[in-house]
Amino acid sequence: MPYPYEYRGITDEFVLSEIKSLFENKLNPSDTAAIVLEVQLGEGGYIPTSSYFIGELRNICNEHGILLIFDEVQTGFGRTGKFFGSEHSGIEPDIVTLAKGIAGGFPLAGVLGREEIMDSIHDAGIGSTFGASPISCAASLGVFEAFDNENILDNANKQGELMHDYLNSLHEKFDFIGDVRGFGPMTGVEIVEDKKSKIPNKIKTSEIIENCKNSGLLLVNCGLEGNVIRFMGPLTTPLDQVNEALTIFEKSLTN
């Protein structure tokens, strides 16, 4: 199914109508195991979903006995300013997939789910090639300890506020910045030819990233057209360094 992308005219209502049309014309809901969703797209362009859309998905799943699964591999563990990205909507999924931030860079992943779902699997029914590495699990415990003791979420939200204020001011200043979006510090800047045409501009995106690199700031792009610059620095980054990064970013826009 398409993903809601308000900037490109793909509205919540359009996507919901597409899902309902699928179930009415092509796919029996009783043959559908799950709907899987990133609450904010990662590689897809740092596009956040609305609480309304996720709530409607929850209603559809409840109506037809379909599991709602959130992929929180990239949005989990504070990346959006909340421990899980789903907390922005207040909607509870049936299953959540986790990785990346769960162990601070060490290889580890996990699956959480409602008790009746997880306990329904027969003994030895869940296996994993890389599960339960002692080193990775120790690193994960360190991550939880840091969240408990180091005000990680508070710092992440302060980062997000600073970034959104600064980047939105640049959005007003530069015609090739089409959109600034995202939950908390998980922020994307979409680069276009101009605000009127909204034509994706991957060449300009690459130039900005290269200018930033030459000035000591590493950024990466994402999105279907490769024209979205994503900010994904460590959640522990001091605010003065965040401000320094934003200053470098602004200078890179005019080089």
C-alpha cells in the first residue's frame, strides 16, 4: 500500500480508501495476517504518520482480526524523542520489532508482543541466528541504564526543538527546501527544484551533503528519489554541538 505523504498529496484518507478497496476487491481480510507499518519512514524519506491514520489502521485490524505490527527498528529507543515512536500516536500495536538503538550499535534485535500472541507459539518455535549474544545483551543493559540515569529523552527533545526551529527558519529562507518534517530529532529536510514545482533535486541534495562533509559534518540522504537529508546524530549530543552542526548545514546551502 502507499504510505501517507502529505507533502506529495498522498493523504491519510486516500491510503485508507486504498486499503479498504484492497479488502473489498482483491484480498479477503481473513487471509491477511498483519499490517506492518513504520510509524515514521526511515529509508523511505523520514515521513511521520498521523495519530489519526494509525488509529484508523488499529480499527481496521480490530474489525478483521488482523495483527498490527510496528517496525520500530529505526524509530525505537528515543530516536523520535519518545522511547518508542508509537507513543506519539498513543496507539498500541500487537507486535513491535526492535534493533539498532536497542544495544547502542552492537548487533541485537528483538520482538515484543502481546502475551497471548507470544505464548501461543509452540516450544522452540522461535529461533534466532544472532539472538542472546552475551556481549550485545550487556550493551543493551547499558542502553537501558543510560536511559534511566542520563536524561536521554529530555536531551533528545531539546535537540528536536532546536533542530525544528532552526531548519524551519531555513525552510522559509531557501526556495529549494521543500519540507522539514519528523518526530523530535528524527528530522528530514526535503530538497526540491523549488517550492512551487516540488520536483525532487537529488543533485542539489548531494552537493549539500558534500559541502557539509568538507566542513566536518556527516549527513546522509534517503527517500525514493534520494532527495531527503536526514539528521540522525547521537541522542547524547550536547546542544552546543547540535547548534554547530546546524550552522555548518546552513553555510553548506550557499557554497
